[in-house]
Amino acid sequence: MPVTDLEIDIANYIDHTLLKPSAIPDEVKQVCQEAWQYNFPSVCIYPASVRQAKELLHDKQPHICTVIGFPTGAVTSAVKLYEAQEAVENGATELDVVINLSWVKSGQSSKIYDEIAQICSETGQTVKAILETTVLTKGEKRLAAEICLDAGVAYLKTSTGWFGGATVEDVELLKEITKGQIGIKASGGIRTYEQAIALIHAGANRLGTSRGVDLLRQQNESGT
């Protein structure tokens, strides 16, 4: 039977996100405290803040997630691998990696596969491949998703949020492609409880948003 809104606890889906380039340590501390307080699965911050997050959350439940090759994915594979390895050394256990969109557009499948597979195998951590679905055609979305699935990622993530956000249609497409083999993270532009619920019903297992606390408030106000 389908899960009803009453059975969904939004808190179980939220990657509590702070990816504002000018964020100061006090803001990082706040999102870490909120992630712990509200029992969110993870806090997602820039690589430069991973050490601080590790110190704040070393004995607490939220995973530490960071972004690699963010937001364009256009750095070299060697740079992405180093960035990912350093992030893990500093305490990250989840890596949201932006794929090379030029390679998708030009059909260079083997390069995409090699880059993502190497990060997966050499870090041994949860890798979420960011597809940036808003700039891809349906065929390109399918190609990128299938390659990343084969490369060993744990999640496909819709967007960085810098070039548009998650849609129900894209989440449904990724669910169709993955057939439940891996998770789906919807990210970008998630501001309302109604949006969040729609994305979860479409197949999202995680929601990347900086408005996690506000979504919980909206859920409480809705009476669900």
C-alpha cells in the first residue's frame, strides 16, 4: 500500500544543507546543532567546514556530507579524487559529487564512469552523483543515471540548486531507471512541505535543503 502523508516524518529525509560560500563557523555550528537536534540523516557543508563538523558531531548521529567538484563538475578527475579523499580524511562519510556535464553532453560515457567509479572505490564512502538534471535532456539524464549506477554510487542526486531545482518528473524518471537499486536525493528549490511530500511520493529517499527546520514547522502546522 502507498505510504500516506501521515506516515511520513520529513525529518528522516533531510540532508540539512549550508552551501552559502560566505557561511561563517557560527553558521556551520548552527546547522550541525540543528541536524543533531532534529535527527536529520546528515548535514551537508563545504569541504573546508568538514573538520569543524566532525568535531561538533563526532559522537552524534548525523552523517557529515560534503560536495565534490561543486557546483560545475568541470574540474579534472584528479582534483575531484583528491578533494574526495581529503574530505574523507577530515571526517566526511557522504560525498555529493558533481559529474562532468560536458562529458554527458558529448557522450563520453567511459570518462564519466571512470571518474565516478574511482571515487567510489578509493574512498569507500557513500557517493551521491549530482546529475544537474535541469540542464540535461531526458536522454542525457538517462545516460548519466545509468553510468553512475554502474559506477557504484549509492544515490543519484537531481541538482546542485545553482541552476534550478528538483522536480517530481525528474525524481520519477530516476526511480524508473534505478528500480530501487540505489537511493534518490532530490535537491534544489525545496521550500515547502507540499513540495517535499510530493518528491518523497515520487521516489526521493533524501531531500537536500537549507530549509529543513522550516519544513518541520510546516509539517507540524499542517497537522500531519
